[in-house]
Amino acid sequence: MDIQALSIEKVYQIFQDNPSETIFLDVRRPEEWQEGAIPGSLKIRLNNLAENFPKLDKVKQYIVICRSGFRSEIACQDMLAAGFNRVFNVPDGMLGWVEKGYPVEPHQS
């Protein structure tokens, strides 16, 4: 199954609509989260993602983001292989999000 990609504008539109079945999943490292993340996003480092699969709801839609789209694509591949069907990569990553001036929150430890 091919990974579906979403433009940064579409991601922001979904963020504004705030659908309850959508989870924004940030797979960057903790020091990157400190630089800012999509408000309300679930933060699970890519290296720890597979061990967290049992805690994630496979019915939900996941919009997966990293810095520039590379790690999020890997995360999407892993999620599809694990049986998640509604996963979307954000190729522009947080670089694109911040460049557009969209809201960010600092990570809460």
C-alpha cells in the first residue's frame, strides 16, 4: 500500500477542524519537540514507535510529521505494516509548518 501524503495546507485545515478521529503524531526527537510542535500532537520518537503500537487505536487517522518528511515516511511504512490503515505523511514536515507561521507549542516534559 502506498503512503498517502498531505500538503502542509491540508494538514492545517484538518488541524483547524480538529476531528476527534485524527491524531497528529510527531516522531522527532525530544530536543526537536522543545523547538515547537503542533499543539496537541502525540509525541513518540521514531525509535520507540513500534513498541507503542499496542497503545495506539488502529481505527484513528494518523497524520505523521517529523522535521522534513523522511522519518515520518518511515513511521508511516511501519504503521501500515503493523495494520494501521489511515496514516498520512507530511512531506514538508515541521519545517513547512513553521515556515507557514502555523501555531506551535513547546513540549511539556
